[in-house]
Amino acid sequence: MRYISMLLLFSMVSITAGCGADLNKVAQNHTEMMVSSFETKAEAKSIAVKELDEVTLTKELTNRVVQKTDDQYKVENFSSKEEMSNHLQGVASEELSNKITDFYYEEKDGALYLKPTELFPWVDYENDYDVKKMNEFEYQLVQSNQSDLYGNYTININFEYVNNDWIIQNFTIK
């Protein structure tokens, strides 16, 4: 009986040891596959990044901010700040879209109205500007300008690559 117990114990230890070796091999193979997958995804993401077209993107933002209104400044194509902000989010971050919408628009009586004011100073493409690459997915445009309305100012526009497209993350004017 003692002999049979020893034999069973030895067999179980052998089986368990074999499973452990197999589990280690499976874990190692899984780790290698995951690392390979991460490398492939990172490679694909870096190859697939579109080139930044800062001129089109910045002009599109101003085109979207300026809306057709009636003589009472009622916006014709949007009826809420939420709709307007969503429209801007095609070219700008959600945070920037909300800030612009809150500054330039107001809701009254179930309609959206443009607050009568000047548009913020913006890029003048007739003047020189620099576009700096911050990293693979972020760029910054910097331009110093002068205008009769705003005097001397410097604009910094930050672009970010999000969901396979470039957007304006934010901008500052000093």
C-alpha cells in the first residue's frame, strides 16, 4: 500500500511539473505575441498619421464659427449651443469648441443667437509663421502679427492628431 501511495504521489508531482512547464511556455508565447502586436500597432499608427494641413484646418475653424444669421442675429443652421459645439468639434477639441460657443453664442427662446462682437485675431497667411513639431501627434503654429484692431499679438495654435485626424486642441493669443 505504501508503494502504491508513493507511486501515485510521484505521478502527480510529475504531471503537475509538466503542466507548469507547459504553462510557462504558453505564457512566454503569449507575451511574445502581445509585444509583437504592440509593435505592429505602433508601427501602423506612426505610418498612418496624415500630414498636418494647418492652413485648411485653421480656415475651417473660422468658417465654422462664423454662421449665417438673420437681422436679429438668430443663427439659421443651428438652434442650440450643443449643436454649434458639435459642429465645431469636426475641427477642434471639445473643450475649445465649448469655449468658443459659450463666448460667441447664446440661447434664447429655443433658438441660438450670435453675440455681436468681433472675431478673435487669427492667423494671417500673408505673414510668416512657424510650425513646430512637438512629437508625432502634436504640432504648434506660432505667428506674431499686428492689426489696427488688436495691435501687436502672437498666436499659438496647438494641433493634435486624434481619431485618425488633425484637430485644433487649443490656441492662445498674447
